[in-house]
Amino acid sequence: ERRARALEFFEEWARARGLECVTAQYWPKSRHPGAELQITLNNDPALEALYRKVYLKPGLAARKAEKIKEQASKPPELLVFVAFQEQECSECREKMDAGNLVFVEGRNPLCLRCADLDHLVFLPSGDATLTRRAKKHSQLWAVVLQFNRRRRVQERQGLLVTAEGLAKAEAECLSDEEQRVARRQREAERREALDEQLVAAMTATIRQMYPGCPEATALQIAEHTCVRGSGRVGRSAAGRELDPMAIDLAVRAHIRHVHTNYDTLLFTMGDRGLARSTVASRVEAIVRKWQGG
């Protein structure tokens, strides 16, 4: 009660000095945020509203005021963790080795495929300009953290961004020779990570199952899903055996992320199921077209 009374006095003081009031929103770090976080123990409406008030001092520059207002209602960044021990995905039950990337929803670990983040590529920390631009050009991104056991803290390792966003960011940075060298090095590392034989076999299988799929697109799907250590369907046991169901999952994932506005819907809605159902008819139409040749 004392705290509430003190806040009421502060509210009166703020009004008397012409401070602008902005209502903040506090969201949980989840792909399905649902309701805002509860601040008080008994969920008292008056106190909940009071604790969400943010005040802006008079005479603040318009640009700075808008930035503060935006931050007050901005949802938290998505976080992906580097697993320090073997885990099991709570949805598909696939085992995730130590070192794999894991998304945690509530208290449930998810592999990137089940979290619909497996199409993103990893951009390590170290180049602030490239990171900023890649984030700006990506409709969906996530922060990658790794637990430092010695220091007992989560340390930022980089970002997961869209391949298109990273390509645009790299293109903007190509005027700098150092950026060109870094890009060539990253491309070389990506090529080394591909299992060429599996990629060739999967490309042929995709073309056989989907004769209407362009050859370049089939190769792109195979290369993307077969990157070692990615946790994507192409690296699963079924994917390595060229199981038709695994191939179908990879093709549908490509269509969803590349040929629809699924990424934008996922980022704005925060609901994977709703975003998928919204684009389902478009995905099915392209699948039928490719199957027909």
C-alpha cells in the first residue's frame, strides 16, 4: 500500500510538471505471447495500469520521444540458445546434440525446424555494421546466446537472419575490401559444409517428385536442407534416406518461406499455427503446380 501511495504521489507530481504519460506493454519471450505479463501478485487492475506508465519529460525531441514510445510497447527479441548438453525436441522428439541451436518455448525445448526458424542462417557477432544491416533487411530474426559456465552468464554469439537479409546487408558492405574478403570466406565455409553427394541425390529426388519445380530451385532446396549441423530435415535420418515425406516437408518449407508472406505473418502474429493456416492454400497451390510438371 505504501508503494502504491508513493506512485500516486509521483503521478500527481508528473502531471503538475506536464510530463507526457505513455502506457508500456510487457510481453513474455515466447512465439505465442498471448496476454501481457502480470506485474502484481493479485493482478490488481489499478496497480497493473499504474506500473505500466512511462513518463516523458517536456521538450523532448520528437524523434527521441517516438523511439521511447516504440520501445515501451516493443515485444522482446526471440532468443535461441546453444545447447550445452543433449536434449530432445518437445514436439518432434528428435534428439538435439550439444552445440545444436535450441529455441525454448515456455520451458519446452524446440528444434529450429519445429520452431519455424530453420530457414534462418547464422551471422556471428563481430561486425556491427553487417549485423545491423542484416537485421534491418530480415523480416524475422533471433538472437543466439551461449551459456558461459565460468562466468555464469548467457553470452551473445550472433544472430539468426534470413538469407535474403544477409545477402542484402553484404551487398551494401561490399564497397569495403575487408567485407569482400569476409564474404568470400563465409561462402567457402558454406560450400565446405554441404554434403555434395546428398545434395545431388536429393535434388534428383525433388525433380522426380515435383517435375514442375525448376532445377535451380530444387538444387537450392537440397543445399539449404542438407547443411551439416543445421538440424534441418535433410540432415535427419529420414532426409538422408531420401524419404518422400521428408522431401515433401523440405519442399513445403521452402515454398512457405520463399513464395508466401509467411515470415512477415509469423513475426507480426507471433502464432505459428495461425500463420501457417493463413498461407496454407497458397502453399498447396504451388505444390500441386510443381507436382503436375
